[in-house]
Amino acid sequence: MTTSHAIRLKSMTGAILSVLLVTGLLAMLQLRSSIQAASVVMPNCVDTQLIVTGVEAPGGSLHAGLVIHYRNVSATECSLTGYPDVVGINFETGKSRGAGHIRDGYLDGWMGYKDGKTKPLPLVVLRARNGEASSMVEWADGGTAQQSGCTVLTSLWANMPSGPRPFALKEWMLVCGYFDATPFVPGATGSAH
């Protein structure tokens, strides 16, 4: 083999190795990017990250409600989607009542339609250390505690989907008809239209 052939062969080998090295590096970068993208999936909020409170909703004729606030107090972002599991309880009488799930009620909620089509429930991201979401529970209150079909409830339990423990809110309610919960929405009003 002549010297010029050996130099050309060495140059070609170097070029091939350089191409393989660059290709391998690009493949590793793409793999790293996909791993990072996969790790960016927003985790669901768990009860230990949240403080849950309630405030009376603006009512209407024969209708009452409570806006439930969910505030992230942890150092990590998290998300809520779907509905809270809400149960009203009266510890004195032993009566309880589970709330049904509706998108939009008499007092508000999630207007789940666009151009005549149903929109999916929102994914609400709660920023670390102060992100906020809300939902609403509403009920018919036109009656008296003695009236058939009416139930006095003295506490409201709200639980995250698949959460291990409910949040207890001290709330007096006279429920004389429907008793429904709306989905999680961004902000503090329990409403998103």
C-alpha cells in the first residue's frame, strides 16, 4: 500500500468515525429530550399539597351553593381535573348525602360546550405555593327542615379524585332537592365560561 493510499484510507476512516460520533450524539440528545419531555408530565395534586376552604356562593331563588377553593401550598406544581367527591353529613342525625356530578348548574360551573360540541373537562394547573382552583357544590333549599324530602347537613366533605382522605368543611345546609358538584376550574369563583 502506498503512502497516499494509507493517508486517504486514514482520512476516510476519520470522516466515517466523525459521522458515526455525530450521529450517536444526536441520537443521545434526542433520547435525552424525550426523557425530559416524558418527565414534564404534570402530577395530580394530592391532599397533602392543598388547603381546601369554602365560601358561600351567590345564591338564587330557592338555590344555594358553596364555592370550594383548592390552594397549592407545596413547593411543586400539580394539577386537578374532573370532579371532587362531595358528601354532605349530619353527625347528629346520621344522615348523609352524596353530590351528583354536573358540568354546569343553576349557580354556574364549567360551560362545557363550544360550537355545539361538548368540551373535555379542564386540566387546571396549580402553581407552586399559591396556585388556585375551585369547584362548586349547589343545592335546592326551598323548604323547611321538617318537610319531607329535606335534609339538614352540618358538614361537607370534599375529596380529590382517588384521594386517601377528605377535607371537612363546617357548613350548615338545608338540602331540599338536587345536591350537585361541578368540576375543578381555574380561579376562585367556581365558574369558567
